[in-house]
Amino acid sequence: MSVSYNVYGIKPADERWLTFMRARWNKCTELDIKIPKEVINFFEGKRPDKDGRHVKIPCISYTIDYGDGFEVDLNKVPYNVEKIRFEVNY
């Protein structure tokens, strides 16, 4: 079984997020039509989150004698990120 690590920064919802992109996502979902690629890319392929916009933060996984882990270069955290979300997928 493989494990993948993902790190997302969450930026606060701005006017574009609230009134334009999320509205387009919700309307497409409501009408059961394909969500435009521009909108999917804006949300980094994830469903809009009430906390704000997800932005991918690069991480490097590693293995050491006593386990696996990952590290995040804090210099690569985008401006205006208020929260960091860590995901581990099996």
C-alpha cells in the first residue's frame, strides 16, 4: 500500500472566490453540468471549502530508521495563507 502526503495552505475567501468562482462551481453542480477547467484549477481540483481557497504547498517525503515523514519549506508557503492543512492518503 502506498502513502501520499499533501499540504495545502488555506487563504481567506476573497470577493472573487465568494461571488464568482464558488457561485460558478455551485451552479454547475446544481445543474449537473461539467465544471469549467478554469474553476477547477482555481480551487486546485478540490471542492470549495467554507474556510477559503486551497493552494498547494510542496512537501518532500522521507524515510528514516524509525518511520516516514515529510517536510515543508516555510519559505514556499504563499502569501496570505492563514491555515495549513495536512492530508495523508493511503
